[in-house]
Amino acid sequence: MLPALFRATILSLTVCATALPAAAQPTSWPEKPVRVIVPYGAGQGADVLMRLIANELQKGLGQPVVVENKAGAGGNIGMLAAAQSKPDGYTFLLGTNATNAANEFLYPNMGIKPASDFDAVALIGILPSVLTTTEPNLPTNGIAALVAQAHTQPGALSVGLPSTTAIVVLAQLNKSAQTKLQGVRYKASGQALTDLMGGQIPLLIDTVTASRAHIASGKLRALGLTSSKPSDVLPGVKPIAEQGVSGFNVVGWDGIFAPHGTSPDILKKMSTLLRQATEQPDTRRKMIEIGVEPLYLDSQAFDAFVKTERNVWGDIIRTNGIAID
């Protein structure tokens, strides 16, 4: 669900030297470690990505980048902690399509407003999900076989859903393919993968980050990617859209946000450092290895992108009547 990229209008910002006392000017930022809140658990895809990016960021910042995990409530706990932090340039959020686009339509009492409580800093990557199976009758790139089986056995096949993104992917797949696959929700990937490989569920929608090693070992077979085009993150696996479900495209993303009111100078510097980090050949290679396609957008382009994504994810959630219990 990645719309055409935006060419945002570049705004000229004139800052009067007398507008702030000298001590408040961010010219020496940062003077201490910078914290990035990851609203998911240690070892999950977002955490792995942020720690990789943090290693490059701190070279440019000249200060340590501390990754702090605050998981729970679909990412809302970490979001709340970031939103309530001082907008002084020392706290950032690794936000996702779930936390900053979908959750406001799933959780009626979030306690925060992503659109107004955060300033966009930079998009750093997009994440296709992958539908995997252990069913012996479903081959690699076997979406057509899955759809045919689902039509003959409506409601009989269950799919593990360890994330908000997975919940939305399944709803859209059922609508697009006119199937009735049944979702089984999990709090995280670990238990879902255990149940899939143990035969408790036949199918799983998850990140490439979580699934890749098990696909490579042969324990799982990849039926299809949720992106509209093939991806370097999982070579040889066809998109669902190329296997009879025309137009299917539901893709996650990761980006950096700051508490609203953070200095534009700090946002610009952080965005530039993130661009430099994602341009490093070794970093790009490692991002692809963990299932993330590097894609940079600066603050203004990312802000426009998030506004569009919020509408897209909101429309899918409302149309399909998706709710979080």
C-alpha cells in the first residue's frame, strides 16, 4: 500500500537570531545521548532495524544512540512515551504504518493523536509481508492453490496474525480473493511461528524479518509477498498480485518521528543523517537481509506520505470492519 512518492514543496525557513535566547539555539545539538523509542519488543523486526540504523547514526551525531524498547498495546505504549517527551531533540520514535497510520482507526482511546503529536523526520524503509505455510499440498508461490482450496473449504483454513499489519493484510486478501480465511491473533511472531511449525495453524502472515530463516531452512514455504512487485528481500517469491489476485498491495513501512514542536533545525539534521545512514552500501545490504527495502524520504515528503497512508489504512480498516478486541 505504497502510493506514488511525493515531491513536497520545499519551504524556506527564516529563523531570526533574536527569536530564541542563545542557550536555546540547537547549533550544538546533540550534547548528550539521543534516545529512540521502539514501540515493540527486543528482537522484533523494528528493533533489529533500529539498532542497525543507530550504529550509523551515532557516527554522524557524535553521541551514542540509545534504543529503548517500550512494547505493548500494538505499539501505543511506546508512542505515548515518545509523545509525552520533551521536544528537545533527545527523544525520537521509530514509527510504523501500524503506529502512525492504522492504530488510530483500531484503538478508539489511544490517548494520543499521531497526526498532531509527532513531526515526521524521515522514512527509512518499506516492508513487504509474506504468507507462509507448512501445508504439503501448497507449493512455493502457491497462492492460486490456496485460493482454490479456500473456495472449496470456506472458513476451514486459519491464518496466524502476529501484528496489526497482518490483520489488515488478511482482511484485504479475503476481500480481494473472495475467500474466508480465518484469522488467529498472536501478540508476537515467536508463538505464531511455533504454532505454524508445530501444526496448530496451517498459514501465517508475518514480516520477512521473522520468516526468512525458516523459509531458507525449508521449514516453511513462501506462498507470496504482499507487495505489488517482486522484492530483493525475498528473491524468487512472487507477489500475491502476480498470482491471480490482481492489484493486491499491502506494504508496511518504518520511519523516524519526533515529538511535535522539535526544532526544525534538529529535524533537518536528523533527516540528513538518516539519509546518509541508509545510503551506506553495507547498511543497505543488511537492511535487505532483515527484510527491509531501503527507501528514504525527507521530512516534508515523509509527512505527506504519512497523511496519504493514514487515509489508505483507515479506508481498509473501516471497509472491512476490522477491530481490536
